[in-house]
Amino acid sequence: SSNIRVMGRGGSGRWYFKIDGHECSKPSKIDISVYNGDGANDLDPSVLLGICEGTAAGPIQKGTHTITVIVGHARGHGDGDAYSNWDSTSLMEVQEMCPQF
């Protein structure tokens, strides 16, 4: 686990993954969104988990892929000062899932 925070009254932050430049869409997006209404500097513990079987480009195929973590703002909310990993370390683990028969 790690920690995340968003500073700025009315600001938001969104943490999500892209695989080969595309956001996961099957079965759904993998993301965390945080909204800060009062401007506090609260560090929230967080874990971002999910399964991605496909993106807008199609199913995830066997092979080498580029995984990118993006920090942006949550749709429909102001852009806050999003920050990750204050005095902590992050770990990313990716596993190839076996197809179910």
C-alpha cells in the first residue's frame, strides 16, 4: 500500500493505469479518485487493484506490454495538487492470467 492526497479546495485527483497507451475497459476501468472539499492536506492510505482483460484497442494478448500509472484530475471536478507516496514506497505487480476454459 501507499498513500495519496489532493490539496486545493475543490480539487480532485485520479490515479489510473494504461496498458500500451490505452485505459482498461474490460471488465472496467482501474482507478482511484479523490476529491478535497476543504483544502486539508490529508494523506490517505490506498491500494489500487484490478483485472484488465481488454482496452479500447481490444483484448490483452500474451506478450510484452507497457504499463503506465497516470495521475490526473477526476472528470467533472477541479484539478487539485495530487501527490503520491509521501515518505513511502510503491510496488507494482502484474500477473498474466490463464484463460478460463
